[in-house]
Amino acid sequence: MGPSREKTGMSSPGERPSDEEEVGTQDEGGAGDYGSDTGANMAVAAAGELIGTFVLIFCGTAVAVAATLSEPTAGGSYDSLAVALAFGLALAAVVAALGHISGAHVNPAVTLGLATTRKFPWRFVPAYVGAQIVGAILGALATWLTFANAGRDDANLGATLPAGGVTDGRALAVEARPSCWSSSSWRWRPTSAPPRRPRLWPWASR
């Protein structure tokens, strides 16, 4: 007879892994998001989050500021396709370049969401969130340096604000929905399958 579950400490096939098994997979080399080794070198992983967040914020807000200031390369401030493309392509580049290093969360909402659902160890959260905040601040500063005071005074450094007449509660609800979707879809995998390295894109070959 094979070893019992009590002796091996592993879940049987088709059974949801325990909390210890689920979180423990993040500490093994190559077992983190996109095959990252978060537990192997936290300094490198945190640096990856800082750089990735910087790139995302700088690229996105710089184009948003350019659109607000009616720069010819960005189009209008409210219907600029360049702004959406800047954020989307910057995120895609960050995930491709840094996903294997830190998992490319580049967003405290993603990190906290994964930790809350026990897909990411809580002891790594302070380093990740701290690095993301620093990277975001540096990205905003870079946008300010690029456009000088006009970028800050006239375009608010690309910051988004509720439209006129929108209450705080409504704005919070609108922001909560995409944040929830982002956190849940970022690290989805079938619970009946053993942990494996996620694909960068759903249609990519392994």
C-alpha cells in the first residue's frame, strides 16, 4: 500500500490543497508567479517590483499628461487611445521582463489580494508593497521632471479624479470592481490541479 496522506502531508488527487501546501509552493524556487523565485532572494524580487511599478507609472502617466497638455503624439485628453495603449503595453512589457523575477504584481491591490486568498505569503507583503509605493513615487517624479510644472499644475501628473457630480461612494464602488477582477484573475488556476508554472499568455505554448 502507498503512503497515507497523514504520512506524506499532501492532499489526495482532486482535493483542494491545504493552506500550508498552497502558500508553501510560493517559497520553493521557481514555484512563484510566472516561475519566480520570490523566497530565494527577496531583495531581487522587491527590486523587480520597484522597477516594474516605476515603468508602469512613468509610461502611463507621461502619456496621460501629454494628452492633457494636447501634445500631438497623444491626442485628446479624454479620447486618447495612446493613454490606454501606454498603460497596457507597459504592463505587458513589465510582465514579460520581470514576471520570472517577482511575479510582476506592480500593484498593492494585486499583492494584498493574493495574500488574502493565500496565494502569496503575508511575510513578503511589506517588502512588495513598500517597493511598489517607492516605484510609483519615482515614476510620478519622473513625469514631473519630464513636463516640469505644467505637468503638475495643469495635468495633475496624470492623476485620475472622479467626474463632477460623482459621489465618493460611487467612485469607490467603480474602483473596487476592476481591482477585484485584477487580483482574482492575476493568479487564477484550477484548484483540482497541482501547482504549476503559469503561462505568460493563455494561448502561449509551454
